[in-house]
Amino acid sequence: MDADEMDFPTPDSDVDSIEPESLKARIDDGEAVTLLDARMSSDYEEWRIDGENVTSINVPYFEFLDEEISEDVLDQIPADEHVTVLCAKGGASEYVAGALADRGYDVDHLENGMNGWASIYEAHEVTEYDGPGTLLQYQRPSSGCLGYLLYDDGEAAIVDPLRAFTDRYLADAEELGVELTYAFDTHVHADHISGLRDLAAEGVEAMLPAAAADRGVTYTDDVTLVEDGDAFAVGDAAVETVFTPGHTTGMTSYLLGDSLLATGDGLFIESVARPDLEEGDDGAPEAARMLYDSLQNRVLAFDDDVLVGGAHFSDAAEAAADGTYTAPIGELRERMDALSVDEDEFVDIVLADMPPRPANYEDIIATNLGQNAVDDDEAFTLELGPNNCAASQDALTSDD
């Protein structure tokens, strides 16, 4: 049984809850935060809330079920600091926080747990974008997923939308006074469920790379297939298709307003793509060579001041001054050695230290191909956890 579905005893103390957005704000403000994560250790090791100013302690909820909690357990929890308790959905953490409050600890608990954390979705303006209109970057801190909303003269386009936030895109467009005209996917994602089809059902023209559809997409009648070099007007701005295979055979970037290249999972500001999610370990070397060609002959062919904005960021990434995970191509060329080595060395770098594959990635791919049907709750659960789409868990950039 899920810990949050258990019938816990009722502690004597009532405890406050903290909304996920409020906890995020405390962390962003540099406040020292102490978290007691009451999930099982395996879940904690796979995915947790981290930060330079975050102290995270993992003690599973069952350690608090006895009327007499072990002193060894209580000794792990600071008695002179405020502690926020969290779990998967909020039920177990409320009980644990209450049990600690009964014993004099200063505690609250995270509302809706890690599910609530995964519901945080922030929009930041890309202030260095100098094309027509305005460009926003959507950020999902729990998984590192990034998306882009370009709008100008009453029209808008979204790049790499998430199914979980379909309503958010439509509401944001309405608030901005624009019509969401296009939704673009860069490729068949392996870490989250795409919002492409849900937006298509709302009347948005859904755009999918033709090469991505070749992987067995079942819903091609519901989308527009795009080819390399295609361009689409969004007010006075243009979205131009740039074929950049490597991470997958259908990986495609989009040049937004001649100013930012939305590179999907091809190039991130701290790393390059992993090449093994489509063809596995056996196909990874060939995919890495394909990625090298795309980066050298397509991405790096743009002017140095064109911004790069990937579909993800990791804990190793540092945000720009405007809070977005973007960087000029020229800066990445200077700071990322993988972009200046020869092909053989590039392949060695990419294959040397790949992180674990994204959780549930095979089911997610099947869902995004249209071969597997899941409801909204199942889709949300499938994509919980880190994206792990980069070639390395550590940054491939230098600090120079």
C-alpha cells in the first residue's frame, strides 16, 4: 500500500502545511532550509529536492510509527531548526510532522508532497532575446523540463509543451491577449508526456518533425509534419525548423525569431545529449557521431550571439542573469570542450559517463508515440523524477 493511503494514528499536535511554491521561494531566496524526506530510501536516492542552501535528511515514515520513536531516529533531526517534512503525496508527512511536533520539534509539512513539487511551473522572460515579440521560458524545477512561448502581434507558439500543463498554456495565452496558434515538439520525448495532442484537441495546430513520426507515431493525421527548413510566422517573428538528429533520429531544433535556437535535447547550456534512448547501448556510438555532425554543421553554424535554449536543465546548470537557462552559442563554444574536439574524442566524452536512463522512459516513449494510452494521473506519475537526458550528470562546461 502507498504510504499516503495508509490509515495513520492521529498525533495530538496540528501542524501547518507549506505550499510548494512557498518552499521554492524560500530556497530561491537563499534561506537555509532543512527538509526531512519521509519517503523510502530508494525513492529518495532517485529524486529529491536539493540546493546549496538545502539540508536534506532521509528517514522513512515507518520509523515514526511506534509510540516510542527511537532516539537514534530523533537524533538525526535538528531540534533547534525549523524542519519541513515531505513525502510522496502529503499524507505520511503530515503524520510524521505531527509526531515530531508532539515531541517539541518546530515543523511543518509540504502540501501534496513531491507531487506538489512536481506541479510547480514557472515562466521567465528571456530578456536577451532580441527578435520580434516576446519569448518566455517555462521551467519545471522538479524535472528540469523547459519549454518556450513566443508571442507577437496576437499570435503565439509553444515549443515542447507538457501534457500536465496544457491548461496553463491556454490560460497564459488568454491572459496575454494572444491566440496560441502552434505547438511544436522537438522530438519524441523519453522523460515526460508531450502536450502536443491535448493542445491539438483544443484547436492549436500541432507540429511534429516528420523524422520523429517515422519512429512509429500513430496520430500523424492529427498533427502537421514539419521538414528541415520549414518556417512558420508568429506575428512578425518566425519559427524555423532546423534538423539536428543525434539524441534521436528525429531530433529537430527550432530557430525562434532568428535569436534563440530551441535545441530540444541536442545541446544544453551545461552538456550535450545522451545518444542511447532510441537504439540503446548498441546504437549509441553511431547516434553520437550523428549528434557530432548536427552540432558542428548545424548548431555551431549560427552566429555566436544566437542563444541556445534546451528542453532541459540539470542541477549542474547555472541560470543566466534573467533567470533563464539560456546561453549564447559563442559562450558555449568557448566553455564546453565537447564542442571543440574531433569526432572520435567527442564520442568518447559522450559515452563515458552517462547517467541512469529516465525513469519509465520506455512507457513514456510508447505513450508519446501513441502506442500506449494513459489517463492524466498515470501520465503525471510516469514522468516524476529527473530528466537524465544529458550525456553526463556533471557539467561539461568550464568555469572560465
